[in-house]
Amino acid sequence: MYVLPLILLSLDGVYSESHSLRHYYIGVSAPGSGLPEFTRVGYVDDQQTELYSSDTGRTVPVAPWIKENVAPEYWEDESKSDNEDEALFRHEVNIGINWFNHSEGFHFLQVKYGCDLRDDGSTNGYHQFRYDGRDFMYLDVPTATYIPTMAEAQITTDRWNSPDVRMGELEKITLENTCIETLKTYLKYGREYLERKVRPGVRVTGRESGDITTLYCLVYGFQPRAVDVKWVKNRIDDIPTDETTGVLPNPDGTYQIRVTAEVIPKDGDSYSCYVDHSSLEEPLLVRWEPKQHSPLAVIIGAVAIVLVFPSVVAVLIYRRKNHPYTAASNVGMREDEGHPGT
């Protein structure tokens, strides 16, 4: 069941301070794969707003601020539209299988459709297609022309660009008008939630293996999604990232990311995790401090003292009780020895 999120991430766009309305359509060739044959997921910025699945045959609101402001009749109309798209996608997936001569196996068709509204008031639209994760064709919005990125897409783009169809012109009008107006309406409903800023938490750790130390920086609980995280040496020198999880969603609507780097520490060098986020007045630099002492050795030493000390005390008491002289007689003996002849 983890295939669907991975497919969605493969269509992910560039995030900025502008706002976006995006729809992801996914059709698969194998009904027994554990995935719905057809899915549509709607997003405003990085927040899911709605979901349609062929398993249910209905479109439902997801974001609380969408549920509160959009009438039930709207979702009835959306369900009918998605029913029609489901039938279309089944047909298109089969066409793709024939074009690529795929007789069996798991294959999928993806479509990303949406628009951006930038802070300066300018807009941007996109209608992009992928087959099995590879770019297939896309709409060049300024010219209202579909461009093939695979030879197998040429037949479709020729038909959609033909004078009697002019699909690109119709989609250009929809993207530049209907899509933007819908985005503005959604922003009015959810602006308070969408534009909230939550400061990130940062946790740094390290693991030594021979001369190499692996540094981990976990940045968590931040909103919005856009963030810059990297390791730096001596507060200024960037360290190449060895691995990153990418930005991942949390159940509460915030995000997290972990960035890893491998270094060979030298005397005098310091390593810090650099974090820049819109919720911060200035970037954070969280320094990694190497461990000076092994906590395990300290614990073992403390336990040994606790265990040994009662035994030593017991031995001393035993010897004191069984010695022929008391403390007082010992003193008296030394005094007598100091005065011979008495």
C-alpha cells in the first residue's frame, strides 16, 4: 500500500511562497495490485483537499476547512465527473500498454493538472503526463500546444493539436481562469491554516565508525513545507549531503526531514546543522558536540563502587569485632610502650 504515495511524490512540484491548486490522476493496469484502478487527489499548496477512489466511486473532502465551507452538492457533481475520468483512464492505460507492447505486469499512467498564483499576481498552469514514471507529454500553456516527450505520444499530441480538436486551447482557458478562481476561493476558506508558520525543532546526533563519523540532523514539526537543511563545517563550509529523507508529512499537518553527512573530524573543526525556514527570523546553526566520555563506562564504574563498598565495610567490621584488642586498648598499649619501666 506504499506505492501510491511514492507515485504522488514522483509528480511533486517546486514549492515556494506562492499558492497552488493541483490534481493528481493515477490509473493502474493491474486491479490485483492492491491499489485502486483509478485515483484522483486534490491539493491546495501542500494540504490535501479531496480524494476520489475507484474503490468507493465517490469524491470526498479531506481538509477540515474544505468540509466546513463546501456544500455537499458540490461533491456529488465532482463524483460524477471523476466517474467519467475513471472510464477514460482505463481506456488510456490500455492504449499505453499497446503502444509500449506491454502484455503483462504493473503499469500506470499519471497526470498532474493545476495552476499557481504567485505573490505578484502572475499565474502559471500545467498539464503533464507520465507513463510508468517517465515523462510522456505536456501542455505548453503559452502556445496552447501539447508537446510529446516520447515517440509513443506523437499520435496523441497530433490529434489533440489538430484544428478540429484544439484541446490545448480549451485547457489553457480552464487553467488561466477556472483553476485560478477555484484556487482563490479555496484560499479564502483555508488561508489561516495554509499560511500558518510553525518553528522547526532540531536534533543532531553522530555515530562514529573508525575514522568516519556519520552526522544526523533531524528537523521536525515545521510548517510550511519549504525548508533548507544542510551540514556545515566551521559554520561556513557546506558539507555534501550523504543522504536525505526528503520532506515528509506528519499526522498533525507539519513536516519533518532528516539530512545525513559523513565526515572525518579533525582537531579544531566544528560541525553544525544549518536550518533556514520562513518561521525563523534568521537561520539556525545547531552544533554537534562529540561525546567526551562513554556513559556506559561511567555507569559500570558507579555500579562497581556500589557493589564493592558494602563488602569492604563488612570485612572491616568483622576484623574489628574479632581482633583481641579494642581501639582503646590499642591506644593504651602505645602509651605503655612510650613509658618503659612503668
